[in-house]
Amino acid sequence: MKFTKMHGCGNDYVYVDVTKNMIPHPEETARFVSDRHFGIGSDGLILIAKSDVADFQMIMYNADGSRGKMCGNGIRCVGKYVYDHGMTDKTTIKVETLAGIKTLVMTPGPDGKIEKVRVNMGAPIFEPRLVPVKFDGPEMINQPLTVLGKEYYGTAVSMGNPHFVIFCDEDVKDLDLEKIGPHFEKNPVFPEGVNTEFVNVLDRTHLRMRVWERGSGETLACGTGSCAILAAAVKNGLSERTCDIELVGGHLKNTWDEAENTIYMEGPATTVFSGTISC
């Protein structure tokens, strides 16, 4: 199997072009290639396929083999892959995902390769049944959830996948995510599991986050998570609508356009290496 390893702000995936032939058993392949000791090492597997409704289709699997609906960092790399590999000559493309069709606007660098990508990530969703989260009320905004005997206040929002955003007074760099993360991910209040973001508001245009992703554990970045924390920060009156999002692996610039009610995410996409592996 030919592959390319790519990352967006350190959120790394193995990419495979399946526009001609689909690989068998993608769930097993995702678990194998994601293993950082016995495989390639990644947060998951992303397949680039044909689409009947868009330019391309992104098929995403988490490191544990579960299917993912959407990945903001991953989709930026899909744009870079198809442009850099000559699969399109357009710098604006549409990509089909399980969270809908996303529009990508790509910026080439001096070498003609794509350097950064701006993605229309769609509107944040706060209605509990659509996140989904078990909550009696129109929106779960800054509400308590007890995990390991401690009460956390968070906001539930979907960006095509479920997120629970917690604004912290303590430095998120000091959190023991390996200990607490799984207890949010598997909490019964989230029937489909959840990605959990822990956020410091550094000022009204600068947010710092760490994330525990369902199916992958802590990752260096989460594109949908960066959009979720912006939406939650605005909802809680903590930030402006355009913010620099500081992730462990880099920075994203996100804007929640009020008129369009959509969030735009802009950030880098990087190729690490390509190769061939037997699965």
C-alpha cells in the first residue's frame, strides 16, 4: 500500500489515494498504521476517494479503527495532497465528509506546493439532541459535569462531531489528560462519546487548548475542536469572533462569521514523508 504521512499542527494521519482501488479492511489498516511502535505512527487513517457530489471524498478512521465524521486538520491535508499530487489544478475545491461537504481555499507557496488551507467548517450546533448530549434544556452552556469526583463546567457543541469545551483557570499544560480524558470520552451523558477541549482564555483574541479526542486520545491539534472552542468562547462572552487558537502542535486562525453563521478555519498542511507498507 502506497501512503503519505501528513500533519496539520502535529495532528498526523496516514493518507492513501483510493480513487482507483479501495483498500480492504480499512478499520484494521487504521489500527495497524496508527501504531507508533509497530506501524507508521499516526492519529488515524484518511482515505481520499471519488465523490458523486464533490471534487473528492474524505473517509476518516481514528487510531482505534472507529470511523470519524470530520477532522479539520485532516481535511486541510486532503486539499494539499490532491493539489500537490496533480489530482486537481483548482485552488478551491469541495470535499465530501460524513459531516457534510466542506469548501477548501488553498494557498500555494513559492515552490508551487500548498502551504495553508482555509476551510468553511459550517455552523456550530448547540441543540443537545444534535450534539448529541443528554441535557434537558435548549443548550448546554457552561453546565456542570462531575468526572472522577470533580465538578467541571463545560459547553456542548457539535462541529459535525461532538465536543465538550471546558474553560480552565489552571494552566492546561499542567492537566493530566491521560487520567481524566477517557472519563469524559466515555461518559454516558455523551451517547456517541465526545472530544473534550480544555481551554485557557489568554485574552479576547487568543485561546490556548489541549484536547482529548474520542478514538485517538490526546492529539497535538484538533481542527473541529479549535472551531468548537471559538464557538463556546463567544457563547460564554469570553472572546471575539476571530481568534488565534494555540494548540500543542501549532496555531490556527478561526473566525465565526456572524452574517453567514459559519466558522472559517485557516492553518498549515505539511507533508512528512511517503512510502510503501505491507498491511
